Amino acid sequence: MKKTLFTCLFSLSVLASYAINPAEGTPASTNIPEAVYPCVDANSRATFKLHAPEAKDVKVDICGKKYDMSKDAEGNWMATTDPLVKGFHYYFLLVDGVQVNDPASETFFGCGRQASGIEIPEDAQTAAYYTFNKDVAHGQVRECKYYSATEGGERRCFVYTPAEYEKNPDAKYPVLYLQHGMGEDERGWHTQGMMANILDNQIAEGKCVPMVVVMDYGNCGYIFGSRPGETRDQFGLHSLRSCSTT
């Protein structure tokens, strides 16, 4: 009986982290499915929560500032940030001095590693250009593998094709080679940058022509540096030659 009661209480404590909406705000769009924390309030403050009953010290590291988290009687650590700049931010948790990702957040490649991420939302009108719109035609983003003669091995890129692409097999489209930022990789524009939504909306509004977009790894996934011995021009030639033959 005691074992059953303990199991039920433990299950309830876990489910409490997956409630509908916490008092501190609205669950972030970058959370894993069903996770309530982290959440964001109307003043762009984020609240983080981690169940770590054995930990002695927990902090959240976001936007260049470390926030101390407070522990409750159930072993849950929580902290609320100052108002954050609207947009996407990488962050980490520090558990007894060890940098870890938040198990309640999706992970994104940034800062030269897999990181937690949180979207601080803008108002609906401002965010409309990169927001999914059910009323427009949607293109596709494909994960493509190809062989690079320059590197002598397999590489990966992501390719966006407009909604009409499959219906017009003989059509010619302009190609945009879209590069990510330093410390990121070929997934950045697709996952963090929502580029497919941007292109779908821009094409639907007639603000740009239908196009193919290639997102390749820029060989600069390291922080503050590129691949040793490789210049920007050398990478550009390699990327264009390799991708254009696929």
C-alpha cells in the first residue's frame, strides 16, 4: 500500500510539470511536447523549472547572465529572468557547476554545441512574416546527402523547394545559398530561423519569386573561427560546386 501511494504521489509530481498553463506565463513554443516549463509571461520574462532533488546549486545561463534557481520541498528548482529581448535565445542550465541542456526544451545546434533554446514571442502582427499560415501554399524542406570531392566524404544540406515545385518539373528556379551564423550549422535557418514559413509567406504575398534555397554547413560550427586553413572564398567555391551537382 505504501509503495502504491508513493508511486501515485511521484506520478502526480511529474504530471504537475505538464499542467496546462502555469501561473508564471505561457509555455514556450520551443518546449518538448507537453512540457509547460520554461514559460514566458507578458513582460517577456522566462521562468525555468528543473526537478533535481539531489543537486546543491542550480543556475540558468541565458543572454549573458546567470540566474540562481531556488529549490522547493519537492526538489524542484525555479528561476524567473529579467525581461528578455524578443526572439530566439540559446541557454544552458548549470547543475552543481556542470553545464547541461534543459530536458524540457528542444535542443538546437548553436554556440558550437547542442544547446537548449527558447523563443520569446513578438506580437502577432510583428511575427506574421515568419509564422505558419494555414491559408497559404507550403513548400518542402528536404534533408539531402551528397559526396564532396573537396572533402572526400559525405556532407549534408537542407533544401527548400516552393509549393509549386513538384507540379512544374521543367521549370527553372533561382537558387539562394543561405548560410547560417557562426557556431551554428546547416539546420539553423530551418529550425531556429523558420525560413520555410518566411519563404511561403513572402511568395504568397508576391514579395519574392518562387525559389530554391540551399542551406549547407558553413564549416564554422566552432565559436569565433572557421575551419583551419579554409578561406571564405574557398568554402564558397566548394559549396557551389558540390551542391550544384546534386
